[in-house]
Amino acid sequence: MKTLLFWTLCILLLAGAVHLGYVLIVPPIEMRAKIDELREIAGSGELTVLSREDSVRLMGPDGRWLVHALCVYDLAEGPVMINAAVPNSYWSMAIYSAGGETFYSLNDRQAGIEQVDLLIRRPSDQAPDEEEELGQPADDTFTVRAPDPVGVVVMRALADETAEYDRAAEVLARSRCRAATG
């Protein structure tokens, strides 16, 4: 009886260790692979509105109801400025780190405005007046500190019909993702 209990406990501990290892190791690897795939489609440092087919392929079956705009950013060259146009329908923006964590999100109800200006910078950036140097008023621009130098910004707008899809894609196409220098 003691032998059976011992081996059962060993198997449970091994299963727990394997599960914990999988949960901690696999998501960052998969996210880095996804960022590389998105970089091939959308480029780096610029905003790209996905076609409906690419949305479904990259985001799953729910992608057919949403217009997606992506920006893969790299903070190695400095901060990145996001100027996001907010459509009249449902809209959301999420920023993901290279490890797969969502470290910032915003939707149309939270924003309450037609344009969102967001500056993404590294946590180590300590220049407090840099927003003025970059030509952006500090009180109108949200500043977000990214945990990783590489990540992806995903904007979504609801559009279940073709005409709505085209209108939402047009609004998202007015958004910008660029280096914040100059």
C-alpha cells in the first residue's frame, strides 16, 4: 500500500512539474514565433490593416467579425508613437509583449475620444520631458512602459457586414505606428 501511494505521489509531482514547465516555457516561444509571422505580413514599425482572410488565419474564426490592424514594434531605436483613430463602433487596442502578456489595453468606452495618442517606451527610459522634445504635448499623450523591447499592437473594430468592414478598415487605416523621434 505504501509503495502504491509513493508512486502515485511521484507521478502527480512529475505531472505537475511538466505542466508548470509547459505553462512557463511554451507561451513566450509561441508568441515570438507569432510576432515573426506578423512581421512577415505587416512589416515592422508600421501599421497594417489585415484582410478578412488574414484576420481569420491569424486570429482564429472570430477574426471574420473584426477588422484587425497590427503594428510590430521594436524599441531598440527608441520610443514608438501610436496615433489611433477610434471608429464609432466597438474598438479596442491591446499591446502585447514578446512574452505574450497583454500589458496595456484600451477600448472605445474607456477612450471616449476620436483619436488616441500613445507613446511606448522601455522601462529604462528616464527622460521626463522627452514628450515635449518629440513634439507631443505631454498631457494629451498616454505613455506606456513596455516590459520587452519587441512587441505587437493589435487594434480591432467590429464589422460583421462587408460595408461595415470597409468603413472600419478605412478608419483603422488612418491610424499610425511610427518611431517617435523627430
